[in-house]
Amino acid sequence: MNTSRLFRIGVSLLSLGLATHAIADLPVNEPFLVSADQSAVGVPDWVRSTVIYEVNVRQYSEAGTFAEVEADLERIKALGAMTLWFMPVHPIGAVNRKGPLGSYYSITDYRGINPEFGTHEDFKRLVDQAQGMGFRIIMDWVANHTAWDHSWTESNPEFYATDESGGFVPPYGFDWTDVIQLDFTNDELREAMIGEMMYWVTEYGIDGFRCDYAKGVPTTFWEDAASRLREVRPDIYLLSEAETPQHQLKAFNSSYGFDMMHVINSVAAGKYGASHIDDDLAKSAVRFPQGGSMLYYTTNHDENSWLGTVYERLGGGVEVFAVLTYLLDGVPLIYNGQEAGLAKRLEFFERDPINWRPHPLADLYRTLNQLRTSNPALFTGASFKRIPTTDNAAIYLVHRADGDHAVLGLLNLSGRETTFDAYAEGMAGEWSDVFTGENVTLSSKLNRTLPGWGFQVLQK
């Protein structure tokens, strides 16, 4: 979702003029349901080894078109990220538009294509070309709200929440003034929305959806939509932009790791030690169903534009925290431009192309992607264990394993040089350094010094 439309804590429902019946019926802050005693949907097999690459078409190139992305597919494939997530490709509302070009998340036609990017034929050609090269395609889906000038406002005004005078209203609690709230208590709306999603699966063959502001829509809708979509595409991937545990019981395959991203920012800033990561993992283990999965990242379109670049937030820890997102048990994400050392906050409502340039981060991500896709120890669901050390405040030692395959990560999540001891039987054996190719022999006991923000990743 577009977090430039900042959350306003002081905004009350009454100040927005919502009618009482709308307040009662709409899904305001659906409570988390502790679901650890149940099983998750799980991820399709193809997701277990994938890396998601987020594509911001507007800012991807000077032209900002599908054709420019298509021309760059070979480079992305060489990088090794084989799932492309496209931010919304739909036409953008003109009424109450933000900025000169508007927000991608203000949609006038769920089956339409934003002419800024190209045509239906251009997008279909891009999808077909990418899938022919082995890529999977997921689309951003914005179900909670539409633009003020969506055709439904005239053909089906009953699809929307209204105020006491019957007027449309923006989503409550935000300054999202360029969009208006849909009312998912209306069964016809739910049916229509599922039909709009189904269109892209049946007509374009897409592989999944990243569902924007998913907690703003009732879980029961997502469950109905997931059931229907899986009848047509059993291995479809549904990603919730929310950290709501019950989403993964029947609907979503993965959820956003919002809290982990904030933990990473805090550890990088020195506000907390490395063990704060374990606190977040423990919380997820208690809340989420067995076999659930999270999306891990250091940035995306929201974080880059509104919270700052990775260099602003992570300082010297940009590389080591990128490595961490691959070693955690989840699904890793790259935002387009990270591999080029994206060092500016991309504008959200106007053209601001990425500065593509050779950068060491490209080699880092290429190596991490190759490891993620080839070593089962890093597949989603493989065993994850943190090995304790004598300096847990700075050092994060990770052991991942699947059968005879293993990955060992030694990460210094601080800016100070750190010497530490560790003991674990799983460390003993012959390893290969994934970045240097050097053979490394370890025993169960380890004494090591890592420079500030230093790391080593070993596999066998």
C-alpha cells in the first residue's frame, strides 16, 4: 500500500462522517487469532526456492514502459530472481489524484492497463516472454479501495461504504484521499472482485497476487477468493501485505514480515542487539500456523520512498542484512534497483527513473540467489537454528539444513569488530565459502573474529 498516505492516529471514525452501520460492518483492525495449533496452507513447491523481484514499471527506466522491462529480462534472469512482482499496472484515477501521475494504488479499472506503461498486448507479451524464460509472474492486487472515478461508482454505488449523507468516503484512519472504501459486506461486490482477479489468471496466466493492505478486507473474502482461484490454478501464490496469522489458515501462502523489517532497522541503528531478531521470530512462531511463511526484505517501494534508502536506514550494514533476509526461513525479496546500489528515495507520484549502474551488490545478490535456488538448506521450510555465541548482541550465527545439505551463516550485525566463541555439533565438517569458493574445515568449537558488518556464508 502507499504509505505516503500517512497513518493518522488521531483520526476518529466519527470525524470521517461514516454512518454507524458502515463502522460496525467494515473490517476495522480485525484482531489477530493465535493460530499456532493449526496448519498453514503452505507455499507451492515453486515458491520454496524462489526469490521475488519487485518491478516498479514507472521508475524502471526513462521510458517507464513494459517494453523496457521486457528488454531487461535477460539481466534479471542472470541475477537469479525468477519471480517478478509487478506493482499495479491498472489505469490510475484522475479525481483527487496525488501528484502529476497519481498513485498506482488508485485504480479505475481492474481489467485495464495504465497507458503510461503500454497496452494490454504489451503486458501480455511481457508476461508470455518472461514465463517462457522460466519466470513466474505475480500482480499487485488492491481490493480494499478504488479510485473516485472507478466505473463502479456509477454502475454499482452500493459496492462502497458511505457517510451519513450517502457520499463515498476514503478509507478511515489514513489520508488516502485519492481513493474510496469498498464495502465487503456486499456479496455482489465480493463476487465481482473475485471475477476481476480470475480474469488475470485465465486470460494472462499469471502465477499469483501480492494483495495490498490485505488486513483492510475480511479474511473470509480472501478465503473465498483463494478457494476459487485454486480451482483454476492449484499452485497459485498469494502473498498478504499484512501480518495477520489467520490469513495463512486457508487463504494466503505467505505474509509480509513488517515487524522483521523494523527489527532490522533497529538493530542496524544500534537500538537493539542481534537477539531482537529472535524475539520477532518467537512472536511469529506463537501466532502463525505451523508451516507458515514470511516475506523478508530490507526495502520495497514503500520503505524506499517514505522511510528512506537502505543506506539511510542500515548504514554500513546494507550487505550483511541483505544476507540475513536469505538465511531466515522465509521468502526473500529484492526491490528493483537494489542490485545497482539504489541510493535515492524514488518519487511515488511522478517519474523518477532508477540510476542503473554496475555495483558490487549485483554480485552479492547473484551469489545469494544462486545459493537460495540450488541448496535445499535455504528452501522455505528447511530447518533453521540460531547457534549461540559469546557475543549474541552482535553476532548472529545461523545453521540451515535439509538432509545432507547445510548452510552456515556467520554475521556481525554491528559496526564493531567482534571476537566470539561458539559451539555446535552441526558446524563440524568440510564447508565451501559461497563468496570465495575457499574450502573451510570446521570443528564443533569455533573461535572467530569478524569485522564490523562482516559476514561469511558456508555451504555443504
